[in-house]
Amino acid sequence: MALVNSNEMFKKAYEGGYAVGAFNVNNMEIIQGIVAAARQENAPVILQVSAGARKYASPIYLKKLVEAAIEETGLDIVLHLDHGEDFEICKACIDDGFSSVMIDGSRFSLDENIALTKRVVDYARDRGVSVEAELGKLAGIEDAVNVSAKDATYTDPDEAVEFVERTGVDSLAIAIGTSHGAYKFSGDPSLDFARLETISSKLKGFPLVLHGSSSVPQEFIDLNNKYGGKIPGAQGVPEHMLNRASKMGVCKINIDTDLRLAMTASIRRTFTENPGEFDPRKYLSPARDAIRDMVAHKMKNVLGCSGKK
């Protein structure tokens, strides 16, 4: 089909009460696993590239891999920059053919964040590229994003309205208690659904985004531990909470850590059961299948987007 921006995808998601998964990609096998799941589930999909992935694989390789995925599967795919830190990287990705970008000015004051976001929106608009921004700060670590718990701040609903009106942004990542990385809560997991409901009500019809939404099924934690991963118990966001958020105006949920752990568990299993293996096809093929199965699970049981393509 085509490389598309996220606008029509999010409109359908909002009206349908589900979320689209935005899956971080780093190499060919991850892309293949994700799009195989999307085709299997007949689901919309966003492939997103962090600054770290962009540096690791280079933008042109990633874009060509996504173009190959579109040609092979016949899917409409959004190619999205995750956590663009400044105007220059957003501009570079837009010029490279990305169909969506995120400008993350959450580290700045409200006015500075608005000014930066509006600059990106103004550049992207005439080029048919959708723009996501962030208001509020999520705790945790993901590539270049590193925010301590004491510096995290929840999104103010009134500021969210002002931000959207002044920037013209297409979607907004909000902070309601999720955090980047695998380990999020010192006590019982909790998201501020009252805050989400208020923001969604004030921005009726506007697509919201959740970052820091890893919720790794225990089976993958157990697999990593069994084969030497030494990963403590998963303290991610419970999947039922993400499913609830998808029915409250959250149209995009970012998923990364879950994929890393599923893929790594599979590779660890191969090398533990066959230490002499040295053919990349023999350990990357099952790892690709693990990605597919994880993504299919998320689409069907968490995001609610199976059958919504």
C-alpha cells in the first residue's frame, strides 16, 4: 500500500476505542516480525525509530527496510521518529521521507516547548508529515531519554489544551504515571486515570499518546531468567491498564522493552540449548518469530486493534 502519516489512523482509533501500537525498530528481523504480526492480525501499525536506532542502523537503511515491508505485505505503515530532541533531527527525518515525527520539548518551559513544537509543525505541515509532541515528563531511561523520578511531572490538563491550540500539533504524549524502561513502580502499579479522563474530555476527539508502556508478560521474564538473563520481576504497566487507556482517547501506545526482552530471551535459549551455533539465521529466525508473537499478543489483547486495518 503506502507510507502514510498517522492522522487517519488516529481518527479511526479514537472513534473505534482502540490504540495503534508504535513499535521501536532497530534491524531487519524486528521489522519483519512486527509487520508479520500486523498482517496476521489485520491491524494498523507504526514503526518508530529512536535517535539511538537511527545512529545504529542509519536512516536510509531503516527507510528502505520499511519500504520493503510495505511492498511485501501490502500494509499502510507509519514511519515515525521517536523522541526527536530538536528541530534539526525532525527536519532531517522529514527530508529523509519519514511520514511522522515526534518533537520532545518536555524538558523546556511551556512557552519554549510550544515555540519549538510549532516550528516543527510549520515545517512538517506542507510536507504531509504528522507531528507528535510531549507535555509533562516521564521518568525512566530509554536511549537518550533519562529522567529521574524526582524530575518527572504529570501533564496539566489546562496546559494541554493551551499547548494543542497554540502549536497545531497532531497528537500529544502525556504523562500520567508510565515511565521508560522495564522497571517502573516501587509499589503497586498505578496510572492517573482521572487525569487522563480530564485531558481527554478537554481535548475531545484529539489523539493522546502513552510512552513508557512496557508490560512484559511474565513468561518472557521467566525465559530470560532461565537462560541466564538475570532479569528481576517485571514491574511494567499492567496490560489491563493499557487496554483501559486505549478506550479513553489514547490512540497510540509505544512498545519497545517488551520486544527487546522477547527477542533476547529467544536468542539466549538458542545459545543455551546449542552453544556451538554460529549461523545467524538459526538464532535470528526464532527471535523474529518471538517478536511476531509478542506484537500479535499486544494487538489482540492489549491495544484492541486486531481487525482494524
